[in-house]
Amino acid sequence: MAAETGLRFERFSEGADGGVDGRHGQANGDIILQAKHYKNSTWSDLQKAVKAEKKNLVKLKPSEYYLLTSQPLTSARKKTLVSLLDHPSVDASNIWGRAELNAYLAKHSAVERQNIKLWLSSAAVLDRLLKNDIAVFTEATYDEIERILKVFVVNPSLKKSAEILKATHCLIVSGPPGVGKTTLAQVLAAEYSDEGWELVSITSIEDGFRAFQRDNRQVFVFDDFLGKIRLDPASLARDDGRIVRFMSMMHKDKGKRFILTTRSYILQAARALSEALDDTKVEVSEMVLNLATYTRELKARILYNHLYHSEIDQDSIQALLAGDTVRQIVDHRNYMPRIIQWMTDEIRQRDVPPSEYPKVFLQTLANPDKIWDKAFRQHISPNAQILLYCMYFAEQERFSEPGVRLETLQVFFERAIVGFGAITKAELRATMFEDTLREVKSSFVVIDGGRVNFINPSVQDYLSRETRDATVLSTLARCVPSVACAISLWGKMDTRASGKMRAQVADALLISFIGGHVEGKLPLHELADLVGDLVLATGDTGYCELLRRPGIKRLFWTDEGNLPALIDALEDTYSKFPYARAYARYLRLEIFRYLSADREYVMELEDLAALASNLGSAKLEMSERFYSNFDEAAEEAVDALDMNRIGGNEDPEQVIGEWLEYIEKIEGLTSTTAFYWKKREFEERIAAIQQIEEYRQQREEIRNPAPRSQSPSELRPASGGSFSNADLLSMFSSLKKSN
């Protein structure tokens, strides 16, 4: 109305409005705007509502009166509405129906941009989301993305996060499970997609470096970047520096954005372990999304939107709207958007009688941990339950495609159903895995490209609690098909588990190793950390003798750069194990041989940097001859670096920046001063690259200035202020059926 008439209208929140949704004051009488929208309303409903407005018109005495409705109107219907209102201020041309509203929206595109719900679910935007790989990030289909965007409620966190992202180019969205982190990241990504940015979904930081393109405007989205349920310390140690370096690249590039999500408790645990993630740059770009963000009105709007777009039986919705249930839901201490989504899903509530729906809704809020309990215990078979156990503990792939490989899961499942006694080995059939997988498909899991993933993170939350049983854990431990799966199972055990339970599970895992029942390979230091933890948990050093059998060698390879920490552990934590000190001496000799003076090749700078970093933090002492060999190897490796040989598909600034980081790590160990001129050459090249890039971006901004109305930070949140019980009743009144 404001855009079309050029007038400024006062706007009011939902509630008893006295016939005024918008008002423009003037000396000869106010211009009044009234909006009417009822879900599934009939022409008769609209007539009744308009007739009730007549008394307000008499009282208000406006100079002009506009009536807007989302119902389609014919000329005859407009005449009927004019006669029902029966006031001099009412004219048929000022009654707008669906056709007029859509026409004015097309005319005033800025209005559409400012109201996120009008453009975010458009076919064009959704199509770009799917083509730009955002569907992989959400594990969603077109329909699922559209559903999420329909129920999304603009809240203060959107404006704040958009401002941080615009200012720093990086954003970490952290918060408790189910609060809406992924949805917020998706909406931000959609905003940039609508402005023509390329969306890049990544599941490892390596994906980000590979997809980085200097000349393209790109938005990178890394969902659950520190793990879905618990922190993975091994992955953190491997990736934290690279994540921060990638963020640093984003900070310097105006054409890049980086959105990361994580659970708040995982982020805090990561910061306690990682100096890199506790860096100032990370702190500045963090956006903590918590339930304090959700005002009473926002909670009500979220519930309203989910009910409005739900396909749940109307009798169930009417039962929910009766009495005081809506208020109890909105004010409940356990209110969570994910629970609202779950309880308004027609498929999951199909077997709940309408009269029981309000009670079940409140019971679920009272016991949110039970959200999957009924479906897990009553709706699927024991074999399907075992399959979900296996899937929870199976190793997750660290590539662009998330989830568990079907062939890995099948081996684990077939061992487990025999291990749990569900069937005998002789009764095992090839079709059992496929039949069981089909049973949980779409309800608990999704399958895509030879991988299977959980349909929602809350399934993993539920299974993390359901698998605290010692019998379940020890049975699964005897059935693990790979070393990586064994690490996953041991790492996902509840840290509060009793010593007896941990010993029982450790026994089962060690027996699997010694019996040759596991496949795969790990670096020696990772395998040794696992085996050492398991032996300590059992308290039985007799396992050390069994683990010296030749067959165990097939499970590892030696990464010399990471041996110093293992040697320290053998001489300290594991010093009471048989042969520990002797093995430490053997590994020390392996490091010396690694830098043998008579080698016939130039060593990789990255490998030398890793060794230097690990030696610097270890207690291990090496001989003068070793350090002399190290200096010689480092000088050769740095001398071999040639900027002219950087590949055409590589980013020179990134490659040279990594070289400088490696040299810095090496300088912490070596006594040589041979790197000075090489470092200076690299630093000058990076400065030149950055200067050229800044000039290019300045020219681009001059040629293509961004319209102010397209700033993501200007998306408008819901109105603030108090939100009374009367306001609540008024908001939900449009969902009630007319008598």
C-alpha cells in the first residue's frame, strides 16, 4: 500500500485491532487499511468477516478505506463487499483481491525483496538452490526445501547473522540441537543465491579448498563442521588449522562468504583443545543462536506457520486450537522448533486420534528425548533397530557425499543380526539387508548415491542415548567390520560410562582385532592410540603379547611425521606395557632413517613441517646428526619450490601461503638461515597478488554497484514489544473453522 500510494502507513502487530491494520493520518480524516485472510476460507466466511467491520467503520469515520484480501474477487463480489460495509469512504477500486495484490507485487519489486517469504519459496530461487548443491547440504528434496522456507519465521538472529556475514565474510552459527541452525544457514544461503552467488556445500575443509574459485562470487556452507553428536578430536587436530586458514582467505575476499554450523557444546569443547579455533578471527565471526532469540511472538508464529502448512487432519488441528493448548505449547520450557516440526508432520502423527493430539503434543514437549521412541520401539522390527545401531556407530565418510557406504553398512549389519541372536549364520540371506533398509527408508534414513544417512540429526541424538546399554555396545564391538568403525564406536561411547562397561566393550574390540575380524588401515599413531586406550580400559596388559602377532601389521602404515607423540606415550602413558620402551627405541630409529643422508629424493615440504611441529611439542630428543640431516632436507625442499610451476587450476596465493606456513614450522626446529631470500620472494608475490585483487574488486564495484535494497541485513524481523494472550488468540483465530 505504501509503495503504490506513496503514503506512510502505521503498522500494527497481530491482535485486537479495532478495524485498523494500517493507518495514514491526515487532517480531513484518516486513511484506513484492513486486511482479511483466512486459511481455506469460503466466500461466505469473507462476507461474515467484512460485515462485522461495519461497526468499526462507523466509529472510525475514515476519509478513505482500503480492504485487502487474499481471496480472488470478481466485479460482482466487490460490489457485494461495498454494500456490506455501506460507508462513504468505501469504493470498489480500493478493494484489492488476489489478482491486484500479485500485480502490485510485480510492479513494486522492492516490496517483494523486503518481505523474505514472498521470494524465498519462488520456483526460480528453489531451482538455483538445487542446482547449486544446497540440497546436498540439507539432505533435502525440492519439496522439503520449499516446506522449510514456508514455515521459516524471520527473527532477529537472521539480521544479526547477515550483518556479521557481510562484515567478516565468515559466520559460525552455534546453538543447542533443534534450535534452527541449519535452517538459518539455508535461508542465508538462499538470500545470496537469489543475488546470483554460487552455493558450495562442503562436508570437509578439503572440499572448500578444491571448490574455491578466485573470480566467482561463492557462498560456502559447512554444516556440523565439528561433528554431528560429539567432537572428533582426531579430525579436529587434522583440520583446525586448515579451517582457520580457509576463514582467513574468506576474510580477505569480498566475493566470498563462509557459513558454518555446529552445536554450542561441541564448539566450546573444540576451543578448549584447539588454539587455532580459539583465534580472535573465529570469535569475531561467531553468531550464537539460542532460544533467548525466540520471543513469545516468534514462538507463536513458528507454531502458526507449521499448523498453517501442515497436512494433519483438520479435526486434530481444531482440537489443538480449542482450550488453552496453544498457549501451553508456546510457553513450554522445552519449546524447540524441531519438536514443533515433528509434531506437525502428518506422516508421524497419522496414528494419533484427533482428540488425543493436544495431549500427545504436550507429552512430547514434556519428554523431548522420547521424540523417536515410539517409532523406534513399536513401528520397526528388531532387525531394523539393529540396522540403525550399526549405522550410528559405522564410520562416516569424509568426502563430499555424506553418510555411510551401503557396502560397509551391510557387512556390519549382517554380522550384528547374528551377533544379537536375531538369526543364525545359516539363516542369513542376501535380501535381508535390502528388506531391512527399505523398512526404515524415508522414516529414519535417506539413501543417495550408494550412501545412507539419517533423515534428521535428532535420530542420532536418540540413538546416542539408546545405545548406552553395555550388552548392545559389547555385541556391536564384536561385529565391527573395520578399524575405522572400531574407532567410531569407541569414540561415540558415553564419556560417563562406568569403568566396568568400558572394560567390557574394550575387551570385545581387542578380540576383534586379535581375531583378524576387522579390515582397513590407519596410520600407526592413530591405531596405537586406540589400542593403548583399549588395553588401559581393560587393565589387562596380557593383550600386548597377543597384539604382537604378525597379522596386526596389515592394519596400519607408518607416518613418520606423527611418530614423536607416540614415542612420548610409549615412554610415559604406556610405559608399563610389555615391550613399550623397546618399541619406542625402534620408532626413534625409524624417524632417523626417514631423514637418512643417503636418500635419493627431495622430501616434501609439508611432511618436514609436520615432523618439525610434532618434534617441537614432544619430549623426544634426537641426535645432532639427525638435526643436521633435517637442515639439509629442509634446504633442499625449500630450494625446489618454484612459483612458476603452480598449476593453472590452483590459487597461487593459497599455495604460496601454505609454503610460508610450512617454512615457519620448520624454522621452529632448524638452525639454518637459508630461507630468508626465498621467504621474501614469496611474501612479495602474495602482496602483489592481493594488490591486483583489491584493484580488480574496486573496478568491479564501480561497474556494478550493489543495490541497497539487496542487502541481506535489511530483512525485516517480526515486530517486537509485548505479546499478550489476547494477541495469541487473535493470531490463531484465522485457523479456526467457522461454525
